[in-house]
Amino acid sequence: MSWGPATSGGDALEETVPNWRRATILLAVAVAALAAMLLVTVTTHDPDEADSAFPVEGSADAGFARDMQVHHAQAVEMALLVRDRTTDPIIRAIAYDIATAQQQQIGQMFAWLELWRLPQTSTDEPMAWMAPSMEAMEQSDGEHSATLNDMTLAPDGRMPGMASAEDLARLSDLEGVSAEELFLALMIRHHEAGVVMAEAAATLTTQAPVRKFALTLAAAQRAEIKQMLALQQDRTSSTQSNG
């Protein structure tokens, strides 16, 4: 994915639509995409197919689909916040890409749970489905130890990488460069945890489409992390040279 100042269809739309309607437009697009996916699954699913072909309650597939929807929803929220608080074309392009891509992915994971006839929520603790993958990583050569230390729930129950209420409030209050810098810091951390979750899902899933989705998601977010780290470095270098 290439981020740059080029104007896209979404940017053109943005210039003609009031700010308060952007989230509504994105949600409408996502709902339409979800409806199309559900129609495909309904029309192609064989009603005589054994339910055993589907993931069951408590499976890694179900846990991943639920937890990543929540994780993605916050990324969409932060992306929409920063787009209203910066005029930087690259940051705005990044935010637009994250908001649209991850909202579509939320719809895809929602559709899986509907197809599998599982509820969208669970009483299980977030990330409980990842336990087998985390145990395997702990028994490896230790190269993942730094990542594992970060993969614990916050005291308020937030999943790893997710911003706190205070972080979101700060992002809402800031403008310009300050908003951009906080957004980059929060989204890099958010993506780093998302990559670990996606890789765990790819290892534990019983569903080929879920494995492909998870690996694609992890690769895309690694690329986005690289881009955002470069932007952070550019800002640090610029500050140091000006100082």
C-alpha cells in the first residue's frame, strides 16, 4: 500500500460532505459490504452440511473474530479522530486507509460468526483463545519474549495495544502536529499487538479462509507499522535539526 498526497475518491467526497457525516458514510459502506457477504454465504451454503465443519464456541476462530472486531473498532475510531485534526496529506491518507480497510474487515468477521451460528459476544476473557499459541511461543528460543511481555490485558480489561480512555481524550483535544504524533504512537502500538493476535489466529484456526485473512492482516499491519515508524523518525529528525 502506498501512502502519499495524491487525491483519492474518498478525499474528493470528504471535501463535499460535512465532517459529522463521515463516520455515517463509512458505516453505511461497511453495512452494504456486510450485507453482500452475508448474501453470498446464505446462497452458497449447503443446509445439509454438517455443523462440525464450523468452529464451535470457545474455539480460536470464534475468539479471534470477536476480539479483532473490538480491536479494529478502536483503530477506526482513532483514524477518524486524527483525520479531523490534521491537514497533513500523508497522515490523512493513512487514516483513511485504516478506517475503510478495518471497517470492512469488521464486517467480514461479523459475517463469519453469523455463518458459524455463533453469537457476536462471549463471556470468555479477551484473548483466552490465544493461550495455546502463547504457550508455544514461551517454549521457543525466547525471540518473542519482548512481545509476550506486552500481550497482557490492562487492569481495565483492555486488550494489548488498545488505547486508554485518557489516550483517546487527548487525541480528541489535540490538533495539527501534536495530534499526528500521538496518533502515530498509539497506532503503532495498536498494530504491533494486532500482528501478534493475527499470527496466533493463523496458527490456531481450523478454517482456511480465516488463516488466509489473518496472515494477510498481519502482513498489511507490519507494512503500515514500517511506514508509521518512518514518519515518526522524520518528525524526530526534523525537530532535532530545528532545535
